[in-house]
Amino acid sequence: MEAATPALAHSPLEPQLQKAGATMVARHGWWVAAHYGSPAGELALCETAVGLADRSDLGKLELRGERSALEQLVGQLSGGSVDPGDALFAEGAWWCAVSRTHVLALCDAAVTERLAASLRRR
């Protein structure tokens, strides 16, 4: 008996991407736009219109808490610190401080579960 293939996640932007002619492919459990045809055609379009990049497939973790506790947690997980308005790439994630009490961690989908497990342990 074959194992069931897990369902792929869909971006909320998928209908707009397909309407624009995107060729969708599976990547890290998500349907994502791979291309819109020829590179020359894409470049020509971006020179006269708005380009769109959808990264719904990224792992996103939002951390909120008391300043000292959040600084300690981010330090343990990233090995560094990040000030509001800055970002730090460490341990496979971009650590982005929105404020002293609000940090976002952005990572590839494949890293998300490991990072979330590390957060739960701490």
C-alpha cells in the first residue's frame, strides 16, 4: 500500500499568480510560481508594470514578549542580537526585530519545524 501524498498548501495569491500566467510547481509542500514564460518576457513586463513575488512558502514565526526575555531567547536561538529595524541571519533564519518586544523569524519551509521545536524547548 502506497503512502498518501500530503496535500500541498496554496498561497492566498495563487489565483492572481495563475491569472498572470504563472506556471505553478510544488516546492516544500506549497504550490508556488516557478515562472511566467520566457525570462525576456518577464523582464519586459516588469519594466512597464508591477512585479510580484509571493513567498507564502517561507516559514514565519512571530515572537512577542518582555524585552529581556525576548532578547535572551533570540540570543539563545541565533547566537546574536538584533535591534529594532535590523535583521540578522543566523541558524537558518532571518531574525527581524520589529520592536524590543516583537521579533519575526523568517526561514525556508524545511527549517520551520526545527526552529519551532527549538522555541518550544526554550
